[in-house]
Amino acid sequence: MEKVLIVSAHPDDMELGMGGVINRFRGNVHFSCLILALPNYSARDVKIRIKTVSKFIDRSTKFLDVGPVYIDNLRDNEFDSHPLLEIIKKIEEVIKKEDPDTIFTHSEKDLNIDHVLTNKAVITACRPKCNNVKSIYAFEVLSSTNFNPSTSFNPNVYFKLNEKDISTKQEAFSLYKTENMDFPHPRSMLGIDTLAKVRGMECGEKFAEGFELMRRSV
């Protein structure tokens, strides 16, 4: 069975970026996930909110059959305050444990600095001959990738999805109760459906998720 590691900066990035692909290949691919940071909450209620978001993560990853899930403690929206080598080592540690064939992570074109540095750290951690990773894909995250006016996400690989894949993606994301927005915000049920149709039209399908293939060895 192929082993896939998903490296995401924050909770719900995985669901937004590739929830449909996870459902499509469920049972045929072993998915594990590394989440590098939890939301940065105020000191007053930080313990309560972290406990809550941890429940969201647990429910969503179990619903998608993703595991194990590794959660680290980088500073949310402040990855640039950490030495890049620190982030790289955290990723290398999980790669060593999981020994994945493929990694999915953020695009370097995202607006969010945490996403950009996650991408850079993954590429460095997966430099040739350092592990068994053969393929690296970058996904897009609604309200981050599409909010960068200076660069555009250009998928060169598409995965065909069906209505069940999209509804499962929506349901997994909906488990993050505090992140669901009303349309026309991209982080909405209709936003997820709309992007899936746009990517589908780009490859001649009804629904799809698009990715930037960053490296592949066959």
C-alpha cells in the first residue's frame, strides 16, 4: 500500500487542500498527517480553545481515516520567527517514522507565511537521497492560496472526484465548527463545491482537485 504523508501548517488545511483525494483513495492508500501549529489563542482561554480544536482534529481525521496524526507546537502565523532548520527537523522526524512514498503540502505561492515556509521546509527535508520520498505535490487552501494577488496557483496534476468525494470533504471541514463561513467567503460549503467544479472544468471532469507536482521519481 502506498504511504502518503500530509504536511500542513494548521488544522483544516489538509481537509481544504485534499479532502476529496483522501476520500477517493481511502482504503488503498495509507494517509498520515503532520500539523505544525495550533491556532494562536489569547492566554485567557487558550487551554479551552486548544482542547476544542484538538477535538475537531480528532473527529475530522477519524472521519477521513487519516492517521497517525502528529501535532507540533510552532507559533501560529509566526513560522518566520523560527529558524528554518527547526521546521525542517520536525518534518524530517515524522518522515523517518512514517517512511512515506509521497508527500502533499502547501504551495509556495500561498499568501500565508506559515504555508510558504512549510513548503520550503518540506522541499529541503525531501532533498534527494535523504529519504524514500518519490513524489511531492502542493495543494491549494481556500482563503490563502487564492488571496495572493502577485502569484497564481497553477495546477499541473488533477485528480478526478465524484459527488461523494466532495460531500465527504465538506463534511470533514464542517467538523471545524469555528472555521465555517458563509458564502461568498471561500471557506464555505459552496466555496468548496465551486472550486471543485472550476478544477473539474479545467480537466474535463465534473469535480476535481488540482495540485502542483513539485517532484516525481518513477
